[in-house]
Amino acid sequence: MKLIKQYELCFLTEDVYDLIAQTSIELGHKTDGKTMAALSKIFAKDLQLETRFQNLYFQDVKESFRIGVRYSEQQQFLNISTFYRWLLAHKKRIDNAIYNVETCGADETKELYYRKQKLLK
């Protein structure tokens, strides 16, 4: 698995396009390819530019969309602000799991979203 910051933008855009297409189907939206391509380019670039997302894996992005589509209590739209809301909520889950294990001493096997931090390469 690669971190977001390790992706080349063109490959990240392709993966984001596939994710948006799947999400569109799951939400029951009929979105044209041109719109999905534009959303993909914008969101992929945002993922690489935003430092708070660079150390996430693309799998984290996929998981945030899956949870967002299925469990979000707010109205779901196929737009950038919805993608941000889902991803930030998921990042918070990950950050809380890391905090619980590394600071509070919680059992890492009981923290669903815990992952060990690589501090040095």
C-alpha cells in the first residue's frame, strides 16, 4: 500500500475516478463521465496538496467513502465538500485510535482503525 503522497497524480486521479464512479452508483446518482472526470482531477489534486491527507493510504479514502455512503446522517451529494466531510471524519477515527493506543495505552487489537506510525524512513 502506498501513501497518498507517494502516488503520481495521474494514477491517483484514475483511482479517484473509479471511486467516484462506484460512489455515484451506490448513491443512485446518474452522473456523466465529464463531471466525474472533473471531480476526480480536483479531488486527487486536493489529496496531494493537503498535508493532513498526505500520510493516509488510498484505502483510507475508499473506506471513508464506504462509511460515508452507508452511515452519513447528512444529505449525500457527489461533490468535493461531501468528499472532504467523509474523509475528515474517517481521519478523525484513525487519529483517535492512534491516540488511544499510543497515549492512553488502549489495546491495539481492540482499536479498529489503529496503525503503527512510521516516524523514520
